[in-house]
Amino acid sequence: MTDINISTSHDHKRNRGFHRDGIFGGIYSLVFLGALIYYLQHATSFWSVVLGIFKAIFWPAVLMYKVLELLKM
């Protein structure tokens, strides 16, 4: 019986990480995937693929900065 309790508490600890980001983690993931697909479709060389990956990583942060900058008015 103690083995079941140990594995249950271990599973509970492992699943806590999925709820930490909440809805914003999902939104960031969708924005990242959309930007990645967009930049990779327009890539014509290896370096434009590499640049597209970096742009897809940082583009959501820049977008959020601009939105918050507009709301600051």
C-alpha cells in the first residue's frame, strides 16, 4: 500500500508543472508556432531559416512590449 501512496504523490508533483503557465503559456505557444511557420515559409536560404527561428522566439515578446506601450498612453 505504501508504494501506491508514494507513486501517487510523485505523479502529483510531476503534473504540477503543467498548470504553472496557465493560459498564457498556451497563447505564447500558439503565437510562437504561427510566427515560426510564417518565417520558415518565407525562408530562402539556411541563414534565413536560422534568423526565422530567432525571430519566432522573440517576436511574441516584442509584440507584447508594443501592446503594453500603447496601453500606457
